[in-house]
Amino acid sequence: MNRLSLNQWTTRRWSLPEAADGCARHGLQAIGVWREQLAECGLAAGVRAVRAAGLRVSSLCRGGFLTAGGALDDNRRAIDEAAELDAACLVLVVGGLPGVPPGAPPPAAFSRDLPGARARVAEALAALVPYAAERGVRLALEPLHPMYCADRAVLSTLGQALDLAGHHPADRVGVVVDAFHVWWDPALPAQLTRAGASGRLASYQVSDWPQPLPPDVLLGRAMMGDGVIDLPALTAAVLAAGYTGDIEVEIFNAEVWSADPDEVLTTMKRRYREMLAGQA
Amino acid sequence: MNRLSLNQWTTRRWSLPEAADGCARHGLQAIGVWREQLAECGLAAGVRAVRAAGLRVSSLCRGGFLTAGGALDDNRRAIDEAAELDAACLVLVVGGLPGVPPGAPPPAAFSRDLPGARARVAEALAALVPYAAERGVRLALEPLHPMYCADRAVLSTLGQALDLAGHHPADRVGVVVDAFHVWWDPALPAQLTRAGASGRLASYQVSDWPQPLPPDVLLGRAMMGDGVIDLPALTAAVLAAGYTGDIEVEIFNAEVWSADPDEVLTTMKRRYREMLAGQA
């Protein structure tokens, strides 16, 4: 239980101070912070709330969208925030095809050049790494499920994320393993081993794959145990690969969001225990 | 234009004789046949209709669902049908997790054992290959988009399909490259080259990825040019890898299905020409 972290998006109606209090009340030691709620309460107040609750910040979510204009400035601000929070990493969702807005129809002009978008991500990452290194912030590349390739992340597999991270030192650029995004990947066992051996495992996030997906696929993430992923086996593989950080529960789900956050945390703790039952 | 094939599901309200007539009327030389419509008109009548229209059968769709009970018997019937039609291949959609129904919530009891499901697919394939070989039918493994992993295909990438096919002779087991399913894959260029070099390219199907996806993700396939895939580049890569067969247009889309099929074919031919413009 000492490695369980609440990713704030799971209880997104809570402000950051409310979420920090909630974590403390439920005996959690870590929180994954979102920049939206951090902006709402202000950086200084957010840092104070997290410190007062005695929490580690397992991640700051999120920087990225590196294929869009103005991305570097916004990511430098995110790096500054991660440094102030002493976050274990800044999660980067790298962005989709240039000009394609998340979850909406593209305008008349957009780019279909997927290799070009991937090259742009690599360039922007290279531009950010020195800035992050100076501030002691580790960037964490998050491969997203391939169904988000067009609008959210042209980074779609753990192997691809490791290839990209490999151009930089492991303590500066790691990867995020999010169960929902990668569970289907036939190369996952081998890539988890590779990620662990190269010291790149920066974050592990869990939620479940509901079957069938809801109409808005962005909200298609279930509480652990409510979907089809073999989360005990996946978690065992991540731990066996050498992951030593916190385990964040990040759930995008309209029903979870409308529920009482305290009840969500109670359920989350029970399901987390079940997921880890029998593990070392 | 002589390589353009109408996959019957694109004009699914047409019976097989109607679709065969439609292809002939529009100057097409090939058709991808679906077993549902074949069953409706009967095998003998279906074969006559296709022959009378002077069409090649670029594929029979589809066998598979190898993780379900009774799969082998049904697939042997599909092989028999493919032999009668002289189809270039029998497309196999291999099936999802055992007990998870396509597009519906799973019952209380189902399997989360993804490696086990993949092993079951490999075993069933091995059992079918000799039967198909005796009848001169080539099986074609279709990797489906990872968002269908739970309920339709635990085969999710071209590389995985080639690994599986590699246990059998290339003239007996090939792979399907469906643009909608594989366009996002960072390993696609390398795997296309591998597929071509090993003589495994059995079918190429095209449609486009709409942005955003519709509420029912099964129907999320657009007419070429209406989505975000760089189809000219992908098609060039498939042809450069050595694919010499027909190019099937297969569109699952409620609007396309409700349109006049003759108009769909007219649009399809124009978009196909645009897709191939500038290619050798």
C-alpha cells in the first residue's frame, strides 16, 4: 500500500489541496498531480498542499503535445512546475499529427505526415532535455494506445518510446508504462525487460480496459478489475523488470468522476490490494 | 484500375449477385466476398455470379475466431468455400480473449489470459493449414487494430502476424495488410519489407481512419481521403514491398452503407485513382 499513488485525474473534481488531503486521509503516500488543478490553486499553494499532506509527487501530468506550435515554452513551464513539486517525473504525451485537435474533427489543413510528426517530437524532446536536466527534472515519454495516434500521441508502443528515449541519458528521459495503453502489445514482455535493464522505467500507471469501449473512447478506462486486462500479471512483470517507483491509479471514466471521491479512493485501495495479492 | 477490388462489406446491402453485377457494371475485375452474403445466396449460386461477372475473388472474408469453441469446423467450411470460389486467400480474423463476445460486455466467466489466447490461435492455425493446403487455399492472417484486441483479434501487429505465419510455408499462410488497422505502427515500414521479402503479402485492404472515431468504433472506417491516413504513401510502401495482388476497398461505415451502392462505387473509383496518382 505504500507504493499506491492517486493520479489526480481519477478524482478530477477535487482541487489539488482537496486531493492531497484525501490522500492523507486514506493513508496514501503519493499523488500524481495534474497541471490543470495546479494552475487553479497556484504553484506555491499546490506545493504547500502536497508537502503538508506529506506526499511524494509520483508524476506531474502532463507536458508534451510537441507537434503543436508554442510547445516548447509551455513545456519549459511544465518542467519548472515539476521541479518545484519535486515530481519523480514529468509525463509527456507527445501529441498527434500536426493540426489535428484532440477528440475533434481536423480543420481543412492538417498534416498526414506521420514520420514527419515523429521526427518533430524527437527534435522537440532534444530541445527540452537540457532545460529539464538543469532543473533536475526527469522527462517520461508515455506511449498512448494506437487509437490516439492521430490526435494525442504519435508515440504508440513501449519499444518506440524506448528507441526515442535512448538518444538521451536514462536519468533524464524515461518511459511511462500505462496498463490501458500497452496491455495488448505482443512485444510488451520483451520491451518491459529492456526498459528495466536500461533504467528507463519512470512511471507505472494502472486502470482497466472496459469491454466494450464507451462512445467517447477517451473515457474508456475502468477501475482495476472491471475490465479485461490481466493486471496482476502485468504488474508482476513491471515489478520483475525492476520498477521501484509508485503505482499510480489513473482513471478517465465519467462514472468514476461523478462518484463520491472518498468512495472512489476506498474502492481503489481495495482493488489495488487485490491486484497485488500474491505478489512479493 | 485493374487491381481495384470491391470488398463486399463496403456495399453490404447488395447481395453477392448484385455486388458481382455492380463490379462488372463499374469495370472492376475483382471482388472480396463475405461469407454472410455467400450463405444467403448459396455457394453454387455465388460461384456462378462471380464467374458470370468475370471477376477474380481477391479474398473470402472471413474465417477465424480461433479462440472460440467449434472454430475448427466452421473454418474448414470457410476453406471449402474459398476453394470453390478460387479465392486468392481466406482472411482470418483470429478472435479475442476466450469468452469475450465481439462488441458486447463479457459474461461473468471469461479469460484474461492473453498469452494463452495467442497460443490457442497458433494451435488452431496449425490444425487448419494441412486442410487448407489440400484444397489449395491460402490462409491470410489479419492483424487488427489493437483496440479490437479483447474481442476480435489478439493479433495486433504485422510483425506478430509474420511471426505466427512463419511457422508455415509462405504459399500456405500469408498476411493481410489493412491500412486502417496498421497505419499507426512505428514498425510498419520494416515489417512491410519483411513481409514482401518472405513472400507473405496475401492481401492489401484500404479505408481511412476518421477523426474522431464514431461512438461505435467498429464502424469507424472512412472512404479513402476522408480520414488522416497517408494512403498514397502507405500504398506506395506496400507496392514497393512487392505486393502484386488486388487492392480491396473495405469500409465499415454506417453512412456508406446507407448510400446508393452505385454512388459508393463511383466515389470509390475516384478516390482510388487519387490514392494511386503519381505511383508507378
